[in-house]
Amino acid sequence: MIGGGGGGSSAASSVDSWSYAAASGGINDTSDVTLVAAPGAGNVNYLTDVQLINSDETVGTEFVIKSGSTILFRTFLPAGRPAHDTGAMPVAFHFSRPLRADINTALTAAAITTSAEVYINAQGFTDISEIAAEGAVSNVVEIFTANGDSLTDQGSNQLVQGYP
């Protein structure tokens, strides 16, 4: 899929990797480009790596990565050299602490200046949000006798303390 993100495995794990490959012609206007779609209720997109290049030989631009309208990352990409003239050098960023989108929010990218020609490749993963993970944890405590036997009532129902 040209310019598409998506991907990822269909494994049963809560973590699902994704990647976005630059569209042919790059980003040459100020519209938001979706790197990865909103992941669904209770999930969060994370960005771990991004590679950028501006191949326009006269126009430099600021470039942003956003979660909704919130800017998570901003950099400046100077005017480059056209590909037929040995090309401009790409820049790569690795976020050892990944950039985190809001819950159930797409990660997008945008050039701030029209006419730049920005190519972006991005990689990351989707995982359950901290709030959803905390909600999935139970505080039920099983009660055992000194011998290690499960404590039960007269009806043989196991006794627990707490709530699921």
C-alpha cells in the first residue's frame, strides 16, 4: 500500500508493531498524514523511530508529529538537494522513551510549509493503555489455611477477600 501504515502481526499479544512508509512524491502540503490509525478503545500508539528527508532544493520546512492536535515532536528540515544530484541526507531519530499518543488517537505528521517535499518513514507499536491495564488487574486475594489448603465456607465455596 503506497503511503500506508498499518501492518503489524496478528499475534495474541497486546503489543502490535506498525510501520509507515513514505508515499511516492513525499508530503508537499500542510495536510496531516496518518502514520497509524487510532488503535481502538483502551489502546495507545507509540512512536519509536522516524527517518526524515526533505528533497526540495529550495524550500525548508518545520515538520511535526502529532497526537490529535497536540504536537509531540518538532524539527526543522532544511532545503535539500534533488535526488538526481546525489540527494540530500536523511535524518533519523530513535526515541528510547517512545513518543506516546493519547488513548485511541491516531499519530499524524505534517510539514508546516507548503512546497517542501518531505519523505517520512516511521516505526512504532500499539499497546494497551496504562488506564486499561490498571482496570484489568484484580485485587481479589484467595484465603488459605496454615496448611496451604483453600479456605471454604460450609457450601464448599472458596473464600476470597476483595473485589474482582
